[in-house]
Amino acid sequence: MKARIILSAIAILCFGFVAQAQDIKIGYTNVEYIMSLMPEMEQIDADIQDYSNQLGQQIQTKTQSFQQQVQTYQQAAQTMTEEARATKQQELQNMEQEIQKFQQDAQSSYQRKLQELLEPVQTKVYNAINSVAAENNYTHVFSESAGQAPVLLYTKDNDPFTDLVLSKLGLEAPAGGQPDNPSIQNANPLP
């Protein structure tokens, strides 16, 4: 008798889990792919490339000035006093350190600028994802990739979630579907 009660309790518990699982609807999408199709991305690519070129030009100007001063020092070093050589060497070391710091600051500045430019597009895409998920009763939506490894291990090939988000944004997927490894920005920030 006691075994029947336990078995009945287990059956009711399992039935409860099955009933709950039927309410779950999971979708997956590729945010980078969607963003790559946004018309704003063309302007963002152009703007970030211009910014990168400006930073690169500044670095190049500073580097050329440094190289000219090194060359001038090398030509005059034989005629300089020991104290003057030491002073000039210290100046050149300081200049080199300033250039290295500028390069690091330029890299950080580039990343901030890229994030600033991408933020409105990301917000628009995430709002569309949230809207599509709510309209289609999805309980969970995963990104197809996180870094280099996929987040989702199995899904049906015909999940239309990305297409629904593209439709919500008024975009159309190109023939051939999603690329294997899309990226938002592949530009090398500095020369």
C-alpha cells in the first residue's frame, strides 16, 4: 500500500514536470548576423574607419617626428658632451614612452567610439528580439554564439526566430541565409 502511494506521488510529480515543460518555447538567433544586415551598419563602418584613420595618422605623425629626432641625435652625438647626450637620450626615451601611451589610449578611444556608434543599433535589435519573443510566446531566446563557442547544443533547423526579428526590423535576409561566422566589425583599428 505504501509503495502505491509513493509511486502515485512520483507519477504526479513527473506529470507536473511534463506539463510545465510543454509551456516552454525556446528560440535562438544570431545578433551579429542581424546587426550586419542593418542599414545603419554601413555608415557605422565608414565612421569607425574614418576615426581609425585619424588615430593612425596621429600615431604616424608622432612616430615620424620621433624618428627624425633620433636621426638628428645620431648625427650630432659625436659632437655632443656626455651630459648633452644623456639629456637627449632621456628626451628620446620620454618621447618613445609618450608614443606608446598614445597608441594604448588610441586603442581604448577606438573601442569607446565603436561601442558608442553600435549602441543605438544594438538597442534597436534587442528591442525587436524582445518584441518578437513576447508576440510569439517564446519563454527563452538564446544567442547562437557567445564568443567563439555556440551556446545552444541542439535546435531544429527550421526555427524562424531570426527571420521574425529581421521582419520586425523591416529587413530581408540575403539569399544563402546566415553566414557561419558573422561579425559586426572586422576592421583593424590601428595600422
